[in-house]
Amino acid sequence: MRPKPSKYINKIEQNTPIKKWYVLYTTPRHELKVNERLQLLGIESYCPVVIKVSQWSDRKKKIKSAALPSMVLVYMYEHERSQVFDCPGVIRYMFHNKKIVSIPQHEVDLLKNFLQGKYRLNSTANSFNVGQQLKLEQFQNRIGEVVKVTPNRLWVNIKSLSLKVSLDII
């Protein structure tokens, strides 16, 4: 007797591998190089970058640095995870409770949007007060507390994400 098609399809779907974002630890200050090398190996990776202005005695210079020190995100199937160790500079995966950490896609998108500066508020600084609670649509409607207000910027502490965010006021 043949199994019903719907049960058969559900079993196939459960066994279908899906890609996930994993966190890799790298040697210190090698995040950008590791990201570049992983992409040369054909592994989809993402290293969040911030641009900092460093000042020397004679000049200022803009420098790209990793937003997550000693970490790179890789997007791959679970059975392909060992491929990353072919890349010099990769130390290990991030673990939590003896399991490799995977990051949901929406959180990676949230990080990308935040670093691209897509978080702006259409309001005036006069309408915000220190200590005021805000519902932030950009962060999946999480509640944040206003910490500091300037004429063109607002700092909000989001306790659920353990994050302090600077929002431009336009």
C-alpha cells in the first residue's frame, strides 16, 4: 500500500536542508581578510563594516573596521560547515549551550539596515524627552528608552537587544 502523497511530501520537506547564518570567530583584526577569502572559496559571507575616522599627529584617515570584532557571518547548509576551515584566519564557530549558533535571516537584515543608516525618524527633537519610551518599527516594534536628545539626533537604549542606537531626526 502506498503512503498518502501529503504525508510523503511532508517527510521530504522536513529532510530538505536549508541555509542558515552561522557566526565564525576569526583571529583578531582579520575579519575583512577572512570575509574576502571565504568569498573567493565560494562561501557566502558577510562582515559588517563601520567606517571610523582615526587621527594621527599629521592627518585624519577613514578606516574600515569590523562592527563585530573577530566575527564573520557565513550563510551555508549545515553539511557544508567544515569548508570554512580551509580559510586561513578562521578559528571556530560560535557555540551556545554546546550547539553551534545560527542567526535568523531577519536579524541579519536588521543589522545590515542599521549599518546602512536606514533608521531615521520623521519628527523634531522637541517632541522627545529623556526617559520617554518609544516603539521602534525599525527594530521589529521593540520598545526603547530615550537616553539623549540633540537637535538632529536621538539616542535610544533597547534593553531587549542590549543595544544603544543613534537615530537621525529629519
